Amino acid sequence: MLKIENLHAEIDGKQILNGLTLSVGAGEVHAIMGPNGAGKSTLGYVLGGRPGYEVTDGSVTFLGQDLLEMDPNERAAAGLFLGFQYPVEIPGVSNVQFLRTAINAQRRARGEAEISAGDFLRLARAQGEALGVSMDMMKRNVNVGFSGGEKKRNEMVQMGLIDPKLAVLDETDSGLDIDALRVVGDGINRIMRAPDKAVLLITHYQRLLDIVEPDHVHVLAAGRIVRSGGPELALELEREGYGAMAA
């Protein structure tokens, strides 16, 4: 589904990714762990197409397409979803307005009919109820006045409605208490655990991986993957830290 080969990227002339190679197959969950400054968020931004991040070498293929040649909206329409460590507030735009517009933009890009207002509200209500997000919250401006946990649950509602093929989730567990962590983790499993989908989960800690059990765990340090393994690698990191692996 996703194939990254020898990826180098920089921002403001500073090299961040230094030859990162990774393959993610359909039906798989991959966890990316590593110390601060290793390039984890940069990887997510590069995949999502955030402006200012320049790829200087390497390639990224997503579902057989050259991802780096696509605009951010084209990546989203192709099925890529980027979840943010700090979801932004959008004053003056309601969640329901934002989400229906986003869904219909993707449907138009794929040559599909737009979703009706009634069908959208039924889907939004179902996704919201599963994640503890009421319709009253969904009618509020995007993330405005939301707590950290509410923002992350709201982002999971967005993911559930958009229904992507690949979710790149950047520290989704950041700022969550135990209850919110369980709700968000269960939401990831419910929405993305499928044979035709995949997850790239960027995290610092084991706690989310107890809920969203990864098939593969990778240690990212100095802009490249320095070690890969199964779920047991995350447990080792929890016990011993990054140590020599991040050197």
C-alpha cells in the first residue's frame, strides 16, 4: 500500500529525514517510535504534503501512485488521512459544515455522487456516538474551546466519516487521559482494522499500543529507521529507553 524508499527531506535548509525506507502493506498497523527530534512528525508532514517540507531524494508510492507528485487534496482523495498531534482550531466553521464539505470534495475527485445532508447527518451521528462526541459538539466550530481529549475524539470522528485507506496518526495519544485513550484507541481499531486499510501510528509510548496492537514496530532516530521488530520491541523500549538504538 505504502512504499517509502531512501527518503530525504528538509525544512528551512535543515535536513531531517536521512534515507528513510519503509513498506506498509494492506491490513497492517505499523508503529513509529523514537526520541524527540528524530523526524517522526516530519515523516507525517511529508506524507501529508505539508508546505515547507522539501523532499531532496527518494520516493514514496501510495496505492501504486507517486505520492510526492500529488497535491495534498489529491493525496486525501486517494485515501490518505493525516491525524495531527495538535489538531488546529478553525473559528467560524462548524464541524458538520467542514466535514460534509471535505467528504463531498473527495467524492467529486473520485467521480462519485455527493452525500445528501440527511445521509451525512445520520453517518455523523453514528460516528459521534461511538466516540463520545455529541451532535451539539459537532455543530460547534472545529475544535474551538475543545479540551485535548475532545479534539482527538473529534479527529477520530473525522477519520470515521472520511473512511481513508491509510491513516497516518501523529501522536494521537498525546494529552489523553486513560478513558480518552481507550475511546480513541478503540476508534482506531473500529475504523481502520480492515484487510484493505493500513495505519502508520507515530507515538512515544507503549500505552496506545496496548489497545491498537501493531504488527510491526520501528525505531526512528536521526531521520532513518535504525531498528524494526514486532510488538515486543515496543515493550523493550518501554523498559530500557532508546539508548544505543537512538545514538
